[in-house]
Amino acid sequence: MTRDEAKQRIRSSIEQFGVHAGAALDLIISEVRSDLGYEAANDLIDEFDLELEYNIVPTESDGGSS
């Protein structure tokens, strides 16, 4: 998945499901983390305010330790 594809899928999910888009968005963000890395996923979470609107939180690092 490319970053542009991810953005389009996020927009489509929000338009289609509105406040109930959380599950779909979580799957998209998981795919982004897998395909493009944690930084790209975190950027999209910030760009679309997914943490505030859908409780999808950014991941701190690839390694998991702080």
C-alpha cells in the first residue's frame, strides 16, 4: 500500500461509516504500519486526527522500548 492509497482508504472509511469507522480505520492503520512503517502510520493518525476522533493511538517506536 502506498501513502496515497492509505489516505484514500481513510477518507472513504470516514465518509462511509462516519463515527463508526474506528474498526475499519484500525485495520488500515495496521496495514500502513506493516507496509510503510510506524512513522507513516503515526503521520496519518495525526493528519486525520484519528486519536481524538477514533481512539487510534500512535505507536512510539518500531522496537517497542522507550
